[in-house]
Amino acid sequence: MTVTVTQMMQSFHSLTENPRRRRWLAGGALAILAVSVAVAVSLQTRAQGPSLAPLAASARPWVRYSGWPTRDTSKFNSMTALVSPPSPTAPRKPGRELAGDPAAGQKLVADRSRGGSCLACHVMGPAGGADLPGNVGPDLSEIGNAGRDDEWLFNYVYDARVYNPDTVMPPWGTHGIFNEAEIGDIVAFLKTLKSPAKFKTALDDPFKRPSPVEQRDNLDGMINPAMWLVEERAPALWKTAGPAGTSCASCHSNPAQSFRAWAASMPKWEPRLNKVLGVEEFVTRHAKATTGQDWLMQSEENTALSTYLRYLANGAPIAPDTESTQAKAAYQRGEALSTRKIGALNFSCADCHGAEKSASKWIRGQWLGELRGQLDHFPTWRTSQQSVWDIRKRFQWCQVAIWADDLPPDAPEYGDLELYLAAQNTGQKLSVPGIRH
């Protein structure tokens, strides 16, 4: 049957002649409009992603964790500032003939309070009792036989960049960690080194020391205390209603199904925030927007839920997006940050974890792993700290350890760096919570 436009208009006119029918039609139209708006808002929300509260995701002002070193390192490079003293352009000429004290130099090269000092990277004969020296740098136990003059030795300790711009050796003198007289003492000690080091045990020799292999079952609650977070604490928080009267369970009643691989895709570029968003920051912002909970990054609640979300994705291969335009730009920024030398010790991520630099070597008794393998177990239980650390806290500690200023955990620079690290670990399967020393 064919109905003309005229016939349709006549039928509508007859319907609207009756006032009751007009009211009925108006009400129906409003209902349809309301449903349409709701559907449109829902579709827009889905297109944008989950709700995210626009707030600082960590404490402000940011204060370094209790018990961490509080030295002022603001005059050295950080992830946000390039302020370190410049490299020398020519070797320094000692103002007088070096007449250092070898005994004082022997103590200085093993002084852990000076950024780990020389023994952190070099075997140096009897220095420090040859107790767990590192091997990032060459064995100097026979440097006294090398025929190097005082000026060369002095400058290499003062600031080795004058001879090797790509060195990983800290600029001890330029950055004020040792003064000229102390460097003179170190030079005097180096000149006495003419025979191989004698190690008390095989473990003391970094060239023979076996690389560490983690064999503990990180998913056994009797072995890994962090399992309490995913077995008890996080599930309880998941069901806890916030000030808005809702909980995580209000929308995600079956988290094991909803989040079975989600964390493996994180971190990701978030256009609404114009930054890379990690799991921890997502928990803060999404919980605030949907439940009203104030679960700031590094809070006990945030750590529990972030660990839980990654635990739910265990076995899923890490697969961050680095191909979209903004994600690719963030990746490139992260890569650049990984090579930026920062802090008084003037180290970069690549200096310690780059395969062509110091990775798979020892710095004192600590093994420096390659970038690949540094993410799949985070958050991880640190037996030395008796607490769970996420990857952002690990970033912060790395910077503090090399005498650089750390940033708040939600800093955009950490997001870029985390994305770069995740990309280096693409294909690695999550196994959270980890357990490490």
C-alpha cells in the first residue's frame, strides 16, 4: 500500500485536533527526546573512554617519601630541567705537583657516602677489602703499570668527559663530589695499584659472580606478602561504596572478566588529559569520577587496586599502543628522557640498563638488568623495603639514588618514560605482584 505525504499530513492533523491527543503526542515526543539525548551522551562517553576526574592524581605539594635522602640536588639535571654544570672543553692543569696521600685515597674510593664511589664500578686491588666491587668500568687493579701521568689520571677522575664525552663515569670534580685535594689522594692511590686483586670469595669477583635468577613463586601468598593485596584488600575495596554511593562493583561486578587483559595495554595516551595515563593514575581519576573516592597515587588503596588490576591480566602479553600519532610522539619523548643524563652522578636510564653500556653488569652488589624484563613484574614486593613498589616509585628511587630530583608520580615525563619502557617489554607476559630484593 502506498501512502502519500499529503495523506500522512492529513492523518497527523486529525490526530492533533483533539487537545488530549496533542498532550499525549507532546509527552511522547519529550520521552523520545530524553532517550535520544541519553543514548547520544552514552555513545559520546564510550567514544571518549571511562570517566576521569580532572584533578592532581598525587599529593600536592609533592614531598619525597619519609626515610628517603633529602640532599639538595636542584643544581643538577632532572627529567624537567637541564641545569648541570657544562662539560670541560680541555683538561685541567693541576696548579701544583700532585702530592696526594695514597692511604686517604684508598679510603675515598670505597666511601659509599660519595655516590657509591669508585668501587661501585671498578675492581681496585685491595680497596674496600675487595668486598663486592662492581664491573661497569674496567678493572683498575694494575692501573699503576699503565704509564699514565698525573695530569691524565687527575682529569679522568675529575671529569672523564674531557677525554670521552660518552663515558658513564660521574664527573666527580665538576659536580663537587670530590674536591681537588681528594682527587689528588685518589690519584696517589691509583699509582700504587700494580697487582691483581685478591678476592676473599668467588662472589666478590664481579667477573665470575653469577647473574641473579629469581626463582621464588611470586604468586604464592606464603612467599610473597603482596598477594594479600590481590586476595583480600583489593576485593574488599572493590565493593566499598564511596561518597557517591557507588563502588567499583556497581559497574564491574565481574572484574576477572572485565579486566582480564586491560592492564597489559597500559599505559596509553589519553587525549582528554593530553598525557600518557598509567594504571595507577587511572585508578585515582576514575574512582574519583565514579565513586567519589580519594585514592591518590601511592596511597595504600591505590597500590592495592593497581596491583589487583594487573594481577587480573596475568599471562597477557604487554602490548601498549605506540603507533597512533600522539602515542608515537610520547614514545619518542620517553626514549629521549631515557638517554638524558641527570643528577650529580650524571647517569641516564640507558647508562645503567642499555645493552651497549652497563646492562648485565654489577654496580657493587647490585645487578643491572636490561630494559626488557624491567616491567612485567611491577608492582612488586621489595624484600629490602618490606613494601610494594609500582613502576613510578621505582622511577623516583632511581633518580634519588643518582642524586637527582624526583618528580610527583603523575608527572607527564614519567608517563612518557613508562610508555617507552612498556614498548621495550612488548610481548612479555604480566606476572604480578612480583617479588624482588
